[in-house]
Amino acid sequence: MKKIGIVVAILIGIMACKNGNQDNNLKNETAMNTIEVKQNDTEQKAIRAVAKTLFEATDNRDWNAVKETMTDSVYVDYTSLGGDAGFKSPDDIVGGWQQVLPGFERTVHQVHNFAIWIAGNRATATLDGIATHFLDDKEWTVFVGYDTEYINENGKWKLARIDASLFEQSGDTSLPALAMQRVKDGRVIAFAKAEQDKTAVIDNFFKALEERKLEDVLASFTDDAKQEMPLSPENFPKVLDGVSEIKNQYTGVMNYVQEYDVEYLTTQNPNVYIAKYKGTVTTNEGKPYNNSYVGIFTLKGDKISNFVEYFNPNVLLSGWPGLQPVHYSMHDAGARTDSGVSLKEVNFNSNGVNLRGHLFLPPNFDESKKYPSAIVTGSWTSIKEQMPDEYASILAKDGFITLTFDFTGFGESEGQPRQVEDYNLKIADIKSAVDFLETHPNIDMDELSALGVCASSGYMAHATAQDERITRLILVAPWLHNAEIAKSIYDMRPGGTDGLLKAAEEAKKRFAETGEMEYVLAASELDPLSAMYVPHGAFDYYLNPGKAAGPKYDNRFAVSSWKPWLTFDGISAGKEIKQPVFIVHSESGAVPQGAKQFYELLDGKKEIKWLNDYNQQQLYYEEDAVSAAMNEVVNYLK
């Protein structure tokens, strides 16, 4: 993750960040006050509106409106930008912003790509942001992922936490210091007024795109015009130099149906305008491509002489014809998509429920051969695109056919209610995955491994004990617990283990009577009722859009899950397993004592490796940690 100086951190509100006490947000919380939640469109729109108001009011310097979006104490974390983290009042936050933002001619925040999950009066949301800062004909732009939490106070959603992760930056990084100095000197810059004839030039450009008239698009530019796209990913141009290169690029999109919603913002230069816009595009294949943009247009007479366009590169990779994400997982540790590994989307049945999966084929796959294979599963509440695809794609690179899938009620798989963490269902799903692989003509059933990461290790252990078709069991960073270990962990929560078990019974009963499931947040840094709650980044993996959070991961946890989770015994399966077992873990990982107890129960061939330089979450996504674990796994399997 790239870092920038402390001046930039101040720009975004870290100045005078005070560590505080979060009790104000947590008063009178018990395990019993769980509220039933539906993913209500109205509530999601309200939360989206809060986030948009925060950034739009900031750009408009409407400081009272900014403060109105916040709770009395907001946890702010911009450490990835070189700053501090801690609780701050709205006055402190706005006070920091007022010392620098008015020194710019313009700031433009384009927030988009929302994923919102609601549980009672709590919610989390991830979103991406393109933030452009303009001053003296120069700009500095950051592409950022935001992880946010909200609390519903008297019927109104309020921002309670914001964590920014810097993905990429471009432009002049000295501008924040210059803007700050201008504020200190009392040289606050008022917004300039737009000139309609100037914006009409840019309007004609967008109109030509919508009407798919290439001649009119090209007529919008000077002959020596340049279009720059600083955030472009691999295999997409960063610069179009001259109208001929612009023609080559735009010719290919003239058959695409396009619509643009554009807002213009002025600078002090009457020939430079900033456009904040969204594009709704349908490609030749009928595939939607909807991105969000900030464009900086420099005009020369009635034409565009320079066009700097910022957009979300990840949206481009996922939606633009001929492009694909760089890696086969949400993390960079997965195999590259140009590594020779190929992915096929598959479906299979588990007790009448349709499950969606990914089948990874090795490089130079030969349909006439049989291959060793593995089923790969991840942590509790996880989906296939997280650590399962990561580990599976790496193993496929070494000659294995690997399968990942979403469990019943998770991700893209069917099943109601959603987000129920029930070992009975998950063990059955694993055995159904074995059934599916058994029908594949290229699977060598004498070499079928089960690879479980974190909490699914217990499910994999029981599936292995019950199904002799699984020939080897591999556990990476295994969370293995029994009721005794679970009680020692969860008795520290509000209401304790007994309270959680009671809440689970009530939720199950209510679902049987009404068809409505009760939920808490799966992960939170503020809500002690969430399934995973430790303040200050302990479960950042599930919340951070730069790691595993985003539209595909549902950050909710069915309250009825507490009973199967707290009463599950993943350790005892050890005494029933006859197949060889290989474990990779860390003393800094989750419940290492559970792994040791499990290991002692194994009677057959067994081996354990300790990678104590890494913690649990590092073994989920960090490239060095995952590579170290997979090197051990591949060496063992081969």
C-alpha cells in the first residue's frame, strides 16, 4: 500500500486526531437486543445519501452539513495515508479540514461502488472514491477505498467510523502544503462562476458519445489534443497523444450504447473545467459497463486541448471487453489471470440447493489426462472470491484441478435463510462437492485433497472423517474449537455464551414462525454484538475494500448461527480421521491450542508446520504469508 506524507493525512482529517473512548456508541448493548433486519432499499438509500452528503458538502464547504452526517464521536483511521487513528468529534474533524480544503480552487470527491449491509440500528458500507484537488492549474488525485460504519440515531443514519485505504495516487503531491499555507495567509479561494459557452464545448463531446458519432467526438478535440488516464490498469492506454490516437481508441466504442450524467465544476482558470460524471454503457456483447469519473478539461477556443480522465480501474477490468482482473482472487496473492490457469464457473446440487462454484484448471490443461484435485474452503462467513479462490488458483498453477464454492445461503449460492453458519449444512455441502468432482472426467479420485482455511478446517475435518473419497486433509491457519474453547472466548462478549445461545434459539423460533431471520453484523470495529468484534483493525480483512470487503461479501451473520457455532466440536474429528493430514499454522494465529489438540488425536500419518512469522489474517491475503503456506502445501502434496 502506497503512503504519502503527513501533510496529505492532515488534508483528509487526521490533524489533532485524539484517541478516545467509544463507550458513547455502545451504551446499554446486550446480547438480547438483536433486531431483525431486511436489506431494505429505503434504508440503503438513506445510508448512501449520508456518505454522499459527507463528501459533497465537504466539496461545497458546507461545514454544518458535514457535521450533521456524523455521530457525536467518529472513529477516523487514515493510517494507510501516513496519519493517525482515533475518535474525534465532528468539530475536530471539520476543524482539521477547514485548515486546508478552502485553500484549493476545487476539491471533487466522486464516491461510488457502494456495498451496504444493515443489521438493526447498525450498518457497514464500503465504497470507492476518486478525490481530485485542484490549485494553480495543477491537480493531485487519489483513488481510495473507504470502510465505514453507521448508527441509526432516532431514525437517522449517522457516520460512526471511516477508514480510508489508499489504492493509487497521481499528480502534484505538494499541493496540500500549498493549500494549507493559503488558508494560513487568509487567501481562501472562492468558487469561480461557470461560463455557459465553455461548458457547451464539453457538452458537445458527451453528446457525441451518446449519439455515437465519431466525427463529432473527434471534432471536439484540437489536432494535437492529449487524453491522459493516469489510473489505467495494465493493457489499457494511459495516454492518447494526438487526435489520431484518440480516434483509434474511440472507434471501438462507437457501437456501445452510452449515457452520461455530468456535473461541471469551475476552477480559477476560465479555460479549465472539472467534470464529475457517471457513465452507463452497454457493450457490443450486451454487457453493462458502469463507471464513475472525474475529468479535467482544458479548452482552447471551442475545442478540448487536454483531457485528464480518472476512473475506477477495477470496474474497468471487470466490465470492459477484452480485459480481466489481474488476479484470480480479491487479493494480489492469488494466481495471476495470465499465469495459464483458467477458471470455469460451475454449479452443483447439495440437498436440493444449487451451489455456485469456480473450477480452476492448470496451465496447458489436457482433456485426455487425469489430474490430482482439491476442494478449497475458507473462513466462517467467507465467500469463494476471498481466500478460497486465492489458495485454489495457486494450487492450480502447480498442476491441480481445484474447486471453490459458496456454501448454502452464502455468496452466489441459493439457500434460505442467508448467512447461516451451520456446520451440518457446510459439511453436507463439502461432501456434495466431492460428488461433483467424482463426475468430472479429468479428476483422479485417488488424489483428492480437502484444503480448509481457518474455520472451515473443522468442517473439512468432519467431512474427511465421513467420506473416504477424500484422500488427504490439509489445514491452513485452522480455527479448530470445541464447546470448551468457544466458551472461553465468547463468555467475554455481552451476555456471554449463554446469552448468545438464548438469542440463537429465539431467532430460530422467530424464523420458523415468521420466515424472517435476525441478523447482526458479521464484522465491526464498533458494535460489540457483531459476530467478529475487536476494535482497532483486528477484523480489518472483512471490512476493508482493499482486502476482502465489497459488493460480493455479505457482512451479516444470522443470529441462529450462534448455537451450531458455539456447540460445534471440530477437534474431535481428529480421532476419526484415517487419511494423512498436513497442517500449516502459526502460534500467532487463531486458537493454536485447538490445532494442537486436534493433532494429538490423529492416529494416522500427520505433519504440522509452524510459520510463526505470520498472524491469522496475514495467512488470508498477504502475498508473502500465502506463498510461504502454499510452498509447504505444494511440497507436501508432491
